[in-house]
Amino acid sequence: MLSLGESFPDVACETTTIGPIRSLHSEFARSSWVLFVCAGPDGVTLTELGELERTREDFEKRRVKIFVLACGGGEAWPADVHAATGYNLTFPLITDANLEKSVGAPRAYYFVGPDARVRLVWSFPATTGVSSFEILRCFDSLARAERKLATPVNWVPGRDVLLVPEVDSEEALPEWPQGIRTISLPSGSAALRLTPDPLDDDSDPPPRQ
């Protein structure tokens, strides 16, 4: 399994939904974020793919493209997804019925940044379906990390965010005009420096449940 910070391998392949792709990075991603899904041929995955299609516009508004490797899946997968969920897949799907491309690939979700590096990895057992709300929430957190912000437990867009430790409070004030609120801690640590969410606007819609 790839680790955080590693370069995500480029992919040239034939997809069942949009035809051939010569390069995942230069032709498909084109400096956008990519959610790369590696999943097996089971009922849980069928429901997940239908849910990804249902929430596809939420990903597009965040400039995230979806790409799926169906390990062990055949060309009938899109039809199966439609039968199971009512949605027709429009994002690229690689079906690997003979496991030629995906030997040893774990069931996982990867967020790949515009620099083609892995920014987030999730690995789930085949018996546990993922939450589309949580996938989008985690991407919203990654978007704030690009601005040297962190998101506390159970955070959702619109709630206060934290400055990361390497940011100096005085230097950060011009960038965060709504102010920085530091919560006093017994240790004297300035770990909890809060500022209003700067990305709480129409470009960052709440995930649909």
C-alpha cells in the first residue's frame, strides 16, 4: 500500500466508461485532485460506486476527479451498479476481472494531490462500506491544510479551524483578518489557536447525506 507523501504511480489504461486514458496524471487529472478507489467485486463496493456517482457533483465543485480500479470486476460492473443503486457511472472505471493490474492491491481510497502525491489513505475491510459524507469532510480538511490550517475532532465546514504549529501568530494576523483566538492551556502551550473557517463559501458546499 502506498504511504502518505509518496508519488502516486501514473496509469495508462482502457476504461469501461470513458474509453482509453494514456496518463492518469497529465491527461486525466491535469493538476486536479483525484480520489482513486481500489475495491473488490462485492455488494458493498456496488453500493459505494453508486454513492460516488450520486455525490459526484459535490466532488466536482471541489475540483476532485474520481477514478476507480475494480479488482476482480468484469465489464458488467456498470450495469450491476445501475441495477443496485439506480445510478449510471460517468467516472473512469478500470475493470480487472483477471487481477492482472491489481494483484496485491488492498481495498483502499486515496486522495492524490495536484502534485501527484498521496495526501490521504483509507483502508477498509470488505465488510465495511465507506461514508461519502466522511470522504468529502476529509477532503475539505485537506483543502484547509493547503493553507496551513488543521481541523479539530468532528469538524465540519464553517466551524473554526486551527493554525498549524509552524505558523507564527503575529505573522498570520494579516492573512486571517477575522482574528486568532488562543485558548489558554495549563501547560502554556499555544496549540489551540482558532480562527474562523476561511473557506466557508459557496465553493465548498456541505456534503449531501
